[in-house]
Amino acid sequence: HPNFIRWSICNGNKPRVLFVRGLGIQGIAIGFVVATVLTLSHVPRWYRVFAFIFWFIGFSTIIAAYKGLCLILHTARCR
């Protein structure tokens, strides 16, 4: 049963998983840029929360790619 679940979740081949990892790293980098710009600007502090959105997307994408799940195929409901 655990092996079936592990192998049924993995839907991406190596190039797709590497591409999704790159997207995750890019999301994290965009989060850092947004956080830096919002920290150095004169906007109120609570606007810095918007950087968390990019960090969450980036880290969750990297974790999914580590497990072998291609989020692009998963959201398109392809196998």
C-alpha cells in the first residue's frame, strides 16, 4: 500500500521535475525581491505579507518536485 501511493503520486519525468524545481526557485527569488522592495519603500509594514505568497508558492512547488510530482501536470489533471 505505501509503495502504491508513492508511485501513483509521481507523475513527472526528470526534465519536467527539474523545470518545476526551477519554477519553485524562481518563485522564492521573486518573493525575496518583493520583500526587499517593500522593506526599502515607504509603504506600511503589513504590505510585506505579499512576499509570503511567492515564498509559499515557491517552497510548496519545490517540496512537490522533490516528491516527484509535476504540478503542471497535476493542475491540468493529466497522468
